[in-house]
Amino acid sequence: MNAYRSLRESDPQAFAALKGEMKREEEGLELIASENTVSPAVLDALGSVFTNKYSEGYPGNRYYGGQDFTDVIETLAIDRAKELFGAEHANVQPLSGAAANLAAYVSVLAPGDTVLGMDLSHGGHLTHGHPVTLPAKVYRFVRYKTEADGAIDYEKLEALALSEKPRLMLAGFSSYTRQIDYARFAAIAAKVGAVTMMDMAHIAGMIAGGALPNPVPHFDIVTATTHKTLRGPRGGLILCKEAFARAVDKAVFPGVQGGPHMHMVLAKAVAFGEALRPEFREYAAQILRNAKAMESEFVSLGYSIVFGTTENHMLLIDTVKSRGVSGRDAQEWLDAAGITLNKNVLPDDPRGPMDPSGVRIGVPAATTRGMKEAEMRQIVLWIDRALRSGGRKRELSAIRREVKALCKAFPIYR
Ligand code: DSN
């Protein structure tokens, strides 16, 4: 807490909110699949003087002076990202995953071009062509779906590609638990002459840690965020084949962004350095073991697992089918019990996105604080108790006390 002395003294109101968030994170269980907790070194980088610096351009070729050290850190981040994923080219400037995806589209598409992307309720992301987004107004997105068993039917996908003749075929997801067949996907794209793109935002850390197959050799362009399983600062990343490097760099800056956020670039370099260490491989493997432990406990309690099973860090549970509780109630009751997750639409969900049929659960943050299979099983029992509680405050408070005791044994920032 002493580290924040200046903030406490100069702005007690802002400091009070920070203190509240620190307590919330330490005392609660974070199960939002896209969240994680960064190391103290990444936090140091984010709070550094690099936030003061403008650096439009790229290392060795900037628009403003004073770039001696920005060039050092951006080159470090680029080199580490390339090493981590075996990529030919890396752009570490995207401010977020949405910005990375937008820049990727701009780099290869002309307005009106057709893109195949995964349907939102089947696991795709908003930026993969949902009608409310800007890319969907500029490009023509055609969205593919998953099958009843949770898999993608590649024969159907090929038929769709042959009939729609996309310029870009996009793989990737934000609420999907199965492994994509990268080679098959790329082979279909090759048949129709489409550029291939994979959004690996959710699973970048598991890929970096060797727990999941690497899409980079198969795809022309791969986008990611750096703050999910990769456990870095909030931000985006684009990896691509050398042939796309110039177009991608131009699309990021000046195409869709201005000055990069260099404190974030420093933090990315630090996080990539951490992900290159052997401990990170163990972390990625434990994420997978923890997700499977949760799955088997949910199955033994009779829960309906969406997409059939999990092959990554997250699970989707049909709470309506399993316990007659809507996704919104489940999220609210669990919040009251000190367990944070998000309500989530399920494939072709008959309910709206603000009160859908299920929840998404992720284990990366709990795994970061050292929790293993036994804790995962206990967490599932608490979730089940909360969903059976009918929202009764006394029961949710009792669970919260138990959650707090467990969290105390697994501190985030010692
Ligand atoms: N909001 C992120 C997620 O939760 O999956 C994706 O951008």
C-alpha cells in the first residue's frame, strides 16, 4: 500500500476506490475467463514514466525526437513476441484486441469485401462481424456456427467458403471451449484464395506456454490481447507472415491509431519475458488441468456443459437447463458470494444478452494465485450452492466467508 503513498495523499477519493478494488481482488475469486492478475513487475512497468512519451512511428523511424529508450523497449517487446510464438513479424502497438482486429481487417480488406467469422452466440467476438460494430458496416461479414456437439463442421465451412468467396477467413473466439483444426481451416481458405486470420486473444498464454497448439504457422495474420491468459497489461498484439508486415504496420499506425502507449509496450515486453520462462509452461499446463477438474465436478453434479466439453481455460454452463437459474441471476448471486464471472449467451440463445441462458467461467486468474484441482472442485461446490440458494442473502454471505478464507490462503500480491 505504501507504493501508492503519493496517490493517497494527493487524491484520497481516487485512492479509496483503488483500495476497494485491491481488496475486492484479494478477497474474491476471479473467474471471468478473459481476466488475470499481472505480476508486480508488469504493474511497475505500467506505472512508469514511459506514459509521458509520444512515439508515433516504429523503432528507428519516429516522428518525434527523444526516442532512445522507446526504441529499446519496443524492439524488446517485438523480439520477445516473435520468439514466444515463432512469428515472422510482430506489431506490439495495438491498444486493445478490438483495435488489433480492426487494423488486421484494414491491412487486407477493401470496403465491401466478404469475411467469414464465427457467430457471436456460438462463441465469436463482437469484432468478428456483429452487426452493431463498425467493421460489420464497412465489410460484408458472413458468420458460421458450431454444431450441436460443439464442434465446427469443416465440410459445411468449406461449402460456405466456396459459395461466399471470402477475401478473409477468420478463426478465433471469445466464448468457445473447443480446439480449432488450424490446418483444416487454412486448407479451406487456400481453396478459395482467402487470407487467413486467427484471433487467439483468449488462449494466447496457453499457446505461449505450450499447452495448446500454435496457430501462427498456419495463419497469415494472428491477433491477440496481452492481458488474458498471456497475463500481461491490457493491450493488443498482431503477429503475421513477413508478406503482410508492411500492410499490418501501416494499418496500425497511421491507419487506425495515433501514438502508441509506451508504458503499455514496456509492460508487454516484461510480460512476454515472463512467458518465455519455464514457470510459464507449468502455469499454462495447470490452467488446462484446473479447467478439466472443474468440468468433471460440474458433470458429476449433473450440469449441462455447453459445446460438450472444454479443451482450453474456460467452461460455458447452461444454468437455465442445469438449475433453472438465468445467467443474470447466476452472475448476481455469485457476485454476492464473492465469485466473479459473467453471464453469457449460448448458441442461438432464446434469451437476450442481458439475461441469457448461461455463464462463462474461466480459471486463468485463480490458477495465477496458485490454486489447483482441489480448489477448483471446491469452487464448483460453492457455485452449485449459490445457484441452489434462490438468491437468499444469508446463504450467499456464508459462501462469501468461505471464499474469503480460501483466498487468504492464496494471496495475489504477497
Ligand atoms: N471482453 C473480452 C471477453 O471477455 O472475452 C473479449 O474482448
